[in-house]
Amino acid sequence: MTSDTAEQSARPDFVHRGRPPAVGRLLRRPETGSLLGLLAVFVFFAVTAGADFLAPAGVASWLNVAAEIGIVALPIGLLMIAGELDLSIGAIIPASSLTLAIISGHYHLPEAVGIVAALGVGLLVGLLNGFLVTRIQVPSLIVTIGTLFALMGFTLGMSVLLTGATSTAIVPSATAKALLGQFVGGMFQVTIFWWIAATAVAFYLLHVSPFGNWIFALGGDRVSARNAGIPTDRLTITLYMLSGVSAAFVGVSQAMVYQTAQVVGGQSFIFNSIMCVVIGGVVLTGGFGSVVGILFGTITFAMANQGIYFTGFDPNLGSIIIGALLLTAVLTNDSFRQMALSYSSRKTSSKVVAP
């Protein structure tokens, strides 16, 4: 199989101009499983939780959670499609949050300086992750675990050294609050709009621009992608930097919303974002997935995580539901991938033998 054929097989067929997609083609798309999971979870809580779950306050509770996790899950999903993983986001979020709070809250420097420095932390850690993964050929799991613990320790030490505490308060200006920490209607975080914008950008990168072809090819076969002329090292570093700056943005947003930053915080994003991505149809081996699926997976996770509190059930059932969703996604994602690959192979073969 040539690299072009492999790339076409790995990349889902999203756009079919001139005719509507057939049912069989829809079933082979990576987001189909995540859509079914989303509908099942929504119906379950709509029935068991009733009007409270569907009320504006109820919708806001899981959309706010989905927005924060979703901004991180999108670049994590791109990395996983490319065959990589990033666990360091669990340290980048509190590190960037504290960077902003210390610079603009403790030392009272302009907020723009604190925000730029906080985002710079994410970019720097992402650059380091990408460099280590590509240059010294260390698996991304090991690299990002190392940077996770190193950054956690560094953040703790610097926070105590500079402020004498493990948490720092910040009072955002009206402009910063409106852009990053405001609650629209008193319920919906403005972060939701940033999440929508990030989803649109990620969709364009993965499914419209040539950049997406590179990501799918990288996750399908790194050696073939390199032989085809794709700058695999530069692409990998770029994806890690995108993951780092996205996590830093969430850290900045949290500091603005809660007006405080703590050393302990952000660890839950590590596995929550991965669960959103896997529930969204991205296979763990790379080369298959979609931004729409990640969006569905994030909403599904948020509904399962928050919806249980609107029912009379034991809150621990929320973890059981999420665990069941994750196991089901892992078991079914590869099946959807095989269906898509077999469909692409048959379509390619029919074109070859056609007169």
C-alpha cells in the first residue's frame, strides 16, 4: 500500500459533495458510536432526573464542565489521532493559573503580562514535550509523566518561595472578567463560547486543511508519513505546543472565574480529557477519529458526570456510568475503524477495476 492510499484509508470520509451519505457510510464514521452514547445518556437522565436536568440551570451545569474539559480534550484528541499522548496538562493548568495569579494578583503587574506569561508556560512545556519525544525517541507516555511531576514540583516550590503559600488570589478587571470569567445569564460560563471557537478551529485543522491529512497519516504509520515528505517531527512538536497552550488557557480561565489559583488542581483533567476523546471515537492506537466525535464524547462525559446529581441515585453511579461508557467505547471504536477501513478499501478497489 502506498503512503497516499494509507492516508486515504486512515482519514474518515467526511465530505461527500453532490449526494447525501448512505446509512452504511454513516455507520462507518468515527463519531457514530459517540452520538449513540450521547443520545443514550441524554435520554437516561432526561427520564430519571426530569425537568431539573433539562432546565437552564441544569444544562449550564454540564455545559460549563464540558467547556473546560473540551478545550483541553480537542488538542489531546489530535495528539491521540497522531499516535501520541500528553499527561502533562494536569500540571500545566495549575502552573499557568498560578503564574497569572502571582504576576497579576500578588505582584499587581498588568493582567496582559500575567496572561502572556501563563500561556507561555503552556507553550514552553509543550515545546519540551515535543522535543523530547521526537529528538531522543522516548515514548510520549514516559515523557509527559516526567514533565507532569517535574512541573508540579516546580510550581509548588516557586509558589511557596514567592508568596509563602500554595494558593494565590487574583481580582480580575472588568474586561478580563467579561472575556474569560463571566457567567452569561448568571449560569453559563463565557468559556463555552471559547470552546465553540476552539472546536471550529480544530475541525478546520483536522478535516478541511492539509494539516489534517498529516495528522491522520502520522497516526497511521509514522515511518510511511516521513517517507512521504510529511515533517513528522515539526508536526509532533506543534501538536504538543497546541496541547500545552490550550491547557494553559483553561488555567487562565479558571483563575478568572474562581479568582484564586492553587497548586493542587488540574489533575482530574488528565484522565477526564482522555475519556472524552475515547468516548468520542478516537482509537488508542491512533490514525482514526473526528473532532465531531470528540465534541460528542465531551458532552456525554459532562452529562454523565453532572446529571447524576439531579437524580435520587447514589452519586457513585456517575462513575459507574462513565466507566461503562469508556469500556464500551474502547470495545466498539476499533470495530468502527475496521468498518471504515474495509469500506475505503472496497471503494478504492472498485475504482481500480472500473473500466
